[in-house]
Amino acid sequence: MHKLNDRRLPVRILAGMTIATIGLELPVLAVPTAPMLVAQVACVVSKTTPVFRTANPSDSEVLPRRPLTVGTAVALVEPLPSVPPVRVQINPNGFVDFAALNCGKPPTPPPTTKTSVCRTVRNTVTSIAVRREPRRGSQAIAAVGANQRVYITQNGGVTTSIRDASGEVWVEVDLQRTFGKNFGIAPSFGWLSNTEPSDSRSTLVNGCG
């Protein structure tokens, strides 16, 4: 009888090990986490405006919703840059003209030292306008052509640039150093389109050799 019990002992131990293994393989329940909140800019509609489908000012297609009326509070998806785009994205979806909103004053950027560095217009560019503001419809105040030297501004060693709603990148030009006069503008700066969405090449190239 003792021998028979000895033969069954390993079976009992094996069964216990199997149960323990199954217990170790039970899935661990995931602990739900709270959604991450993104800081948004609060604005108020200052004049009745439709809600557009895209950020492109040339796209007039509107979303199938009622226009936003004066006094309506809206939240912007992204913080406002120092020079806001023509259209801004609102929560939960859609874009509105920034001119139709009252968002208060944008935060004042920390003071930095403005300098200028020399660049050269790419040799395939025949003529391109320097404008008063960083947008296509702004007044043209000068023009530059192939291989011409252009002095662009920098803040803290970073080129002063703005990307508009269409994806076009504008750089700030030091008019005094580039043309030798200020065109009656104070401060003496203009804006040059450095890239276009349809062209990956820059208007300006590094150096002034």
C-alpha cells in the first residue's frame, strides 16, 4: 500500500504545479487612464462667420452647420502665433476667419536680439516681390532677382519666418541692409516668400559668395 501511494505522489505534485501555472498566466487587467487635456485658446465671435472645411483661404466650402453668431465662444485647437494665420482651427472641427474672432492679445514673446544674415536668391528665380506683410495679397514694396543678395533677420540665431495657412513659408527681410533704404516703413522690414507648397526648393540659398 505504501508503494502505491508513493506512485501517486508525483501525479498530485504535477497537478498542483499545473494549477499554479494557470494562475500565473491569467491576464492582467489594464487600469484606465484619464485622457490628456490640451490647453486651448478661448475666443469670442465678433462678427457672424461661417465655418469652413479647410484652412485654405481660397477654399470657400463650408461645413453643413449654422454660422457662428456674434458672442459665441469658441476654442482654438492650437495656440496663436505672433502673426495669426488667415484662418484658425476651432474645436471640435472646422476653420473660421481669424478676423471674425476676438481672442484678446497674443502672449508677448520674450525679448531676443534681432540680427540679419546674408542669403542669395536662387539663380533660377527671375523676380520675386518683397511684401509689406507675410501674405500674397499684401503690398509689394520691392523686388529681388537671381543671384541678388538678401539680408534676412534672425532672433536668437533662428531665422524669422512664418508659415501661412496654405503652407507657404515667408522670411523677414532687412530692407535697410538689402536695398540701402527703408521705403518709409518703420521698422524697416519686409517679407519674402521663401517656399511654395508646389515647389520644394527655397527662393534663397545660404551664403553670399
